[in-house]
Amino acid sequence: MSSASTITSGTTSTTESGLSTTFSTFGTSLSSSSSSSFSSTVTSSTSSTSSTLTSMTTSISSSSSSSISSPTVTTTSTSTTAPITTIPSSTSSSSSSIDSTTELTTTSTFSTTGSVQSTSTSTSTSTSVSTSTSDSSSDSSSSSASSSATPVSTIIPYAITYSPYNDDGSCKTSSEVASDFELIVSKQIMTVRIYGTDCDSISTVEGQLDDYGLTVVQGLWIDDTGVDSIDTGLDDLITWGSENSNWDLVEMIIIGNEAVSNGYCTADELLTKITSVRTQLQDAGYTGPITTAESPDIFINNASLCQSDSLDLVGINSHPYFDASSSAESAGTFNENQIALTKAACNDKEVFITESGYPSAGIVNGGNVPSVANQKIAIEKILEASQGNLIIFTVYNDLWKSLGPYGVEQSFGIIDLLE
């Protein structure tokens, strides 16, 4: 995962954890060669003092407290799946909430079948440690999910994030990936989000999608060497996509995951690279949506990034755990607020949650108490609020990661919670 930040009323704080993303509508598969509509209705109500989106200022700092009119921005970070060659111990994504006494409804559309919803908030962190821990037992080829096999909801997420790594950080074999795909499909999830093309994934992951009726939200991972770090992966993706109508298996391409949040590049550098890559992809026959994934505060502070025509939609990583004023119970509302606040800064462009989850173990952060029980509650609320129109984070507990400063990085696996 990469970085996550939350926007809400309160001061600005920074934390770290794991993230994931999603795109498209529950029960539908998107064709990258045709355009369809992506609509979402977000309704969020908060009980704080009333404020309006139009009065928000965009001078938000992720390292110090700042305000958007009434609400202020809190930056939290979480770690997401990265190419195995540069596994980050943590990353950041942003979420935000809107203080208002009135109901806020946001409707958006995008070209591809699917609706979108999500929100997030900010908080301060406590130093107490949750007594609940995740189940870290797993076989050699895949990490376990963190909780029991009791489904939390009948709502199926549009997609789930997937990393082709074993617990020791080694790359999974084709047969191990195939086994994982069988499990994912058994949960009726038909799209996976991957973050890069490392681990020979073009062969082991993308190469097996069609065998299981799966499609992919394809990532191009920008690392700490800068935006050109994706060039080899881009070449590999174009070669594969141009063969046998493989572009039909690609629902969206995400260029960079919290690359700006992590300091790997500036917003201007990222936008220039996306514009260039967009031309290359379209020249190679790809006609689907293209975006990047960042925390909401990055888009609010760099509105030209999300307002650019080079992004077909705005992808946000929203993680309620990193907002101390949130809780497992308010996880869904948090995501909805994040969408609304980002949408306001991006000229009403479509906003989609590219990853959202909740840890089953780790340090208590304000109202967020990581535990198996609270993970179930949070995932249920997230799915209810979005009606499954998001990318849920993540298949397994990522034991190949370090625990991170909040002890949560390994504990976002939720496959056992899904029906």
C-alpha cells in the first residue's frame, strides 16, 4: 500500500498502515474497449457544526494542522502492496469528513458500468495496543485472512486488491496464483487490483485472468526512483495487452499508487507522466479509463492533478482506521465524506475508492480499536455504504510486510469475511 491521509475537523496528524483500491459496479464486468456509465450516489450526514463545500479552502498541509473552512485536514498514512523489488513498510492514503448539520448527497457518473461511493476522516492517535490480534497462520503459498469464515455481508465488492507474494516476500508461482484465483472467484469477486508488473505477473497473474473469468484493475508502480520507474512495466503491459484482445481484460489502469504522498514524485511530475503514458496506451489500443491513486488531501492541495483531462476519474485510497475521530462503526460514513470532499475540489469529477479496509490487529488509534470483531463491523459498514462499488483491501494478511509504526500493516486480510 501507499500513503493515506484523512480530512476531517481537527488537527493534522500523520500515521501509517496498509491500503487497497477498487473500481466498477457490483455484479458487472467492465470492458476496456467500450464506454459505459459509472454512477454513484453518496449520502453522508454528520453532527458537527455546519459547513459547506464551497466555503472550503484548499490550503491543506499533511504535516501540520490546517482547515478547509470548517473542517481541517488530517493526514494519515497506510502501506499498500508494492512491487517486491521495493517493498515499502508503510504508505499513506487520505480520507476526510465534512462537518455539517445537513445531509450531503453527491451523484457522479463515469464511462464504464459501475457506481462509486466512499469517505474518510482524521484523528489523533493513542499509544495503547489492541489486545485482539489477527490470525497470522498461513500456508507457504498464501497469507491467511484475519478472521473467521463467517461472512459479514451479502454485498460483494466490485474488486479486491491482490499481491502475488508469499509470506516471506518471495514471488508466488503460477499454481499458487491459480489457487488464490479459485478462492477469489468462489467469493463471487470477478476483478482484482494489482499494483505493478513485478514477480513476472504478466505471466503468473495477468496471464491467468481469462482462465477464471477475471478482469484486472492494472497498476503501474512508481517507486522512489521517480516516475520513469514504470517504463519497463509499461512496455511489458503494452506487449501483453496488444495480444489476443487482452485489453478486454483490463478495466482500468492506475498509474502510481500514492506516489506523491510517499514523496516519490511531485504532482506536476506525475501528471506529466500520466499524460505521456496515456498517449502510449491509447496508441497501443487501450481504450479504458486511466487514473492514479492518492489520498484526498493530495488532490485537494493539487487540484490541477485531479481536474486534468488526463485523469478519467479520481482514485482515492480511503482508510478510516487512520482517522482517530472515526471508528469501526463509522467506517462507511468516513468513506462517503472522503468522496464528497475530494469531488468538491476536483470540479465535480467522478471520485472512486481504489482501496479501503480495516485492520484486525494493531495499535488503538482514537476510536479505532483493531480487532477481529471490529474488522468485521468496519467491513460490513464499508460495503453497506458503497453497495460494493469500491476496491476492498485486501485478500490476505500481508505477512511479507513489516508491522509498521501502528502494528497494522500485516492485518488487513479479509477474504474470509466475504460470502
